[in-house]
Amino acid sequence: MEPAVSEGVITYDISYPRPIEDQWMEKLMPTEMEMQFKNNNINTELTFGLGMIKIGYITNTEDKQLHQMLKFMRKRNVSHRNIKEVDALLSQVPNHKIELLPDTKTIAGFLCHKAKVKVESPVDPYIYDLWYTKEIKIKEPNWFTQFKSIPGVLMEYRLEKFNVIMHFTAIDVENSEIKDIEFKVPKKYKEISVDAMEKNFEELKDI
């Protein structure tokens, strides 16, 4: 059977399993994320602080280039990473031990498979159940993440940023036409080096 969807938008709900100490920070954290996909292209954007900060990435999962975008107030920057530079970035992420399991369940109308994830987080190691589907057609959708061994599109998973755990759950998959321009970095974005982008992210922690 052909996978059901090869073009469209996945909407994720974001919740926070570990209480956020800082109430100000809690108000700024996103509650939703959208991921657009088409022809093995992915475009994802997270909005923090009521639109003040936007972190996005665009990738074609075949050509293995990652375009990382950061909009902060009026500054719009992009850095381009090849597969080696992506691996360097991933080496800074806590180790994820992933075990694929036979269990299944349905999320947003899609049959999903289970994986057990052990995260060796420096603050507080944790284990959780991740769910992914093979019914959305994107080749190697996780190549640029710590979930690259997962053979499908993530439908429920966790990411840790700035010592905050974000729990993503797909709530809707819209089978719709996406314009090709959505997978091009907008012209307003200024190219900066990978190191400069790292520095920008470090600075965000101190806001």
C-alpha cells in the first residue's frame, strides 16, 4: 500500500512535562508547531515570545543540507549546514538510546509504531515512548536529528532546549498542496557562519 500522504502540513501540540521554573520563560514558550512537507522537503518553524523569536529549518532529506533560520526582533539570519556540520551539532545533544518496539497506536488518524527512548540528559536522565508513522511519505525524515535511526515521521516525541523538555504530539495532518517557495530560504535572511549561528542561540539563553 502506498503511504497515504506525500504533501501537506503536520500540526503538533507542544506541552511541557517538566515544570518550567521561570514563569516568564513559560509564557514565552510555544504551544504549537507546524511542519510542511513535499517531495522530501521539510520546513518547520517554532515561534517563541509571541512572535519575537522564530527558529526554523528547511531541509531536503535527499541532498542532506540543513538551512537553520533565526529571526530575532528585526534580525533575520540563516546558516547552511552539510551532513558533517549537522553531525557536529548533534554531538552536543545528550545521547539518545533508541529501541524500536512492536506496539502500535493511532495518532491524528495515522497508524504509528512505538520506540522507547532513553535520554542521557545532564540535568535529569529520562525515558519516554516515542511514536512514528510510515504512512507519511518523506525519505529519511529524521536525518538531521538525534532520531535518525527512526524509520518514519515523528508523531509524538520530545526535544530538550534550554533545559526545558518540549513534548510534541501531532494533532492534525492536512493533505494539502504546498508551494515550492515554502522550501526556499526567504531573501530577507542574511547568511552567517555556523559558528555565528551557535553564538546567536547561546545569546538567546540569556534573554
